[in-house]
Amino acid sequence: MTYSKRNDGRKFDELRPIEAKAGVIKRANGSAYFRIGKTTAYAAVYGPRDLYPKFKQNPKAGIIRVNYSMMPFSGSGERVRPGGSRRSKEISMVTEKALLPVLNLEEFPNSVVDVFIELPQTDAGTRCAGICAAAIALADAGIPMKDLVAAVSVGKVDDKIVIDLDYSEESYDAEVADIPVAFVQRTGMLTLLQMDGPVTREELKKGLEMGREALKKIYAIQKKALKEKYTGEEK
Amino acid sequence: MGEIIEKDKNVVVPGDELASGMDFLPSFGTYRDGDKIVASRLGLVSFEGKVVKIIPLSGRYVPKRGDTIIGRVEDVSYSGWRISTNCAYPALLSVKDATMQFIPKGADLTRFFDIGDYLVAKIMNVTSQKLIDLTCKGPGLRKLHGGRILEVNTNKVPRIIGKQGSMVGMIKQATGCRITIGQNGVVWLDGEPKSEIIAVEAIRKIEDESHIPGLTERIKQFLEEKTGKKIEMQAMTQESHDHEQYDHEPAMEQ
């Protein structure tokens, strides 16, 4: 009955293998690739650039516009209908709000920074992978920002608190809670917290603590990816 | 007494701590968090005395007063021209700053600059809302005829120009092309088709390899190989002044 061992043999507080790379899309101002387990995200940043329709312009600061999209063949089950959906619209919005607190867009009034997140392969945790990729891409694009944002999902599978759920855990046949979180490392600020499924107060606290620990690793990987782009190719 | 955390000229990313202590001063691309100085942009950290700043490696052009840029005419109106500048904001070139010639009232402004024309202009002023005023009156400021346009990373412009225009001077000397480089990352070059291609390749090479030491020597070798001519260093700095490129100083300063 109890969930004693994870489906892929990981420890309960272990992340899936992560790979990150900056500057993968040549024509974008900044771009990144972020893979966690089987979930793969690409992020491309364009701008700051002209913003139309004009009523969206903010004379005090630039705005960020995120477009999250799962590719039709990305899931393991049904084909995903291409284009926007209610779900992708919501995720675009929460991603925007997860990234905005670290950005300094005052330098670019009336303009927009466009972030496109594409997922060619998904195995749960897509919005977190998207946020991680977008943070790298924004830094690569030279957008002034206080810090990078790292995100991971925490959750409860049956009676165990786990981090970084994959799809088999999300669809596990028992009580499952899935809680994507994003942290700003320097300040410890929480910029994304969504909750799907029942958890108690104590379980949530424990989950967030585990997530915070795991995100230190992701944060280090993000920084490494950025530095590698500029120092790795030396000689 | 404060202490330096990152070594000078290290690549840093947003969130990296650069120095600690209240005696350091945060400058471009950095901010203070408690007693730490933290990077807010990706780039090379630079310590100048007690001032800590970032030399950016990426990012789009941000218009600055005094910059010489290459723009394209987007629109013609009664009072002037709207110019696209390869940044988030269009610029305005008003009739009175456009040319030394006399423009009679009601004249057809497309006679001077038409839509799609490229021109070398200087930024006279940038407001807080990033309205850009251009002038086309001045030495080297003009409409561009023929040639080709190339877009480069604006942060690499100082490297393409080189110290006192040495790098671009070398390319000019080797290929015989006329080259003008705008601070906004737009390059115009005109010459024999074959040498134009060599010049483009050389500029792309500088862009890709600017962070590796010994750049000038490598570009010199590359050019000599491609053109089969020997390049003499020096004495070219003066030459490069005859037309174009009046703006080499901003090399590394922000």
C-alpha cells in the first residue's frame, strides 16, 4: 500500500539527471536548453523590443511576455493539440510572475522582453523546467536581473514527501499532491507556488524545505551552464 | 576593509557575489545587497579602484548620447524621418538636423532620405523614455550608397574597431573595403565582391573569438592568408580616419 520505493529507483529527495546549456538558438538574443529526466525545455528570449498593441506599453518599465508551449508529440500519451490552450495560458502567466520579481526592466520603458518556452519532450515538471530554462535564457540575453530563478516540483505520493515528480508518480494510483515551487536563491523569496492535490500544513512545510535544498543544486547547474558558454570554448 | 570575492575579468552571472564590504561601490551591472556587491548582468567583472562594474558580453543595444550609429529610414513625415536603430526604440531625425543643404518649405523629403535608405547618424539626445534624437550634420555622417549591411553583437563593436581603430583599419587595409561601424551593432561595408566576403568573414571571426587572447595576431594571419598580401601594422590608425569611424573611444567604458 505504501509508496516505499520510487518508480525509477531514486531517493525521495533526489532530482532526476539534469543537463543545461546556454546559447542554443542562434538568432535569439538569449536562449537555453534545460533537461531534467525526460522533460526537455528550450527557452528563447527576444528583446527588449517594440511592444504592440500600444495599450500594453508601460511607460515606467518594460514588460515580460512568456509563451509556454508543449509540442504536439511531446507527451507519452495523447497528441497535444498545437497552439495555445487554457492550460498553456495559465502556465505562461505563472511563469511570467515567477520571473518578474528578479528582473530590472526599468531601463526599457514601453518595450517588451519576449520569452518563448518550447517543450519537445515532457515527463511532468514542465513549468519548472520552463522556468529554469527561461532564467538562463534571460541572463544570456543580457537582461538586468537580480538573481536567477530555479524551480522544481515537490509533492506527496501516497504517504511520502518527494521532490521532482515524474509522470508515473503524478499519475500514481493513490493520493498524490503536486506542488511546483520556484525560489530566488539570494533572498529566499518564493515566486511560484501552485498546489494540486491534498497536503497538510506540516507536509507542505517539509516539502518546501526539501525543494529549497534541491534548488541549490539546480541553481548551481544554471550558473555553470551560463559560464560555460563564455569560458568553456576557450582554446 | 572589504574583500574581493570574484577575480578581476572573471565571467559572472546574475546573482554572483563580487565583493563584500561597504568600501566598494556598485556601478554598471551590479547592485548592493547588505554589505555584498552582487552582479545583475552576465559579463566580465571589472574592479577599478573601489568601483565594481560589469562589462556586458550580451544584450541588445541601449541608445546613448554621442554614439554614432547606422540606422534605416522607416518612415518619412512632415518634420523629419523615423529611423530604426537596431534597438527597442525608433529614433527621430528632424529636418533641421538632417543635412547641410537648404531644404525649402514643403520640399519632398524623400529626395534626401527615402524609406529603406541607410544612414550614419549621431545620437544627440536620449530621454528617460528613450526617445532618440539624431543628427546627420557632422564629419562622416551621411547617407550610405551601395555596399552591404551586417549585423553584429553590439557588445563586440569595441573589439571590431580595436584600439584607435586598429582592428578595422587592418581589415580595410587588407581588403580595400570601406567600412563603417555603428555603435548599435550595424556594420556597413563596400568594396570588391571578393574582398567584401573576406571582410565579412574577418568580422565574424572577431565576433566569435573576441574573448580569446591574441586576437589581433590571429586576424592578421587570417587576412594575410585570405588576401595573400602582407599587412604592415601601425601607420594605419591615421588612414582609418579619412572617412567613417569617429567613435572608437567607448571601447570598454560604459
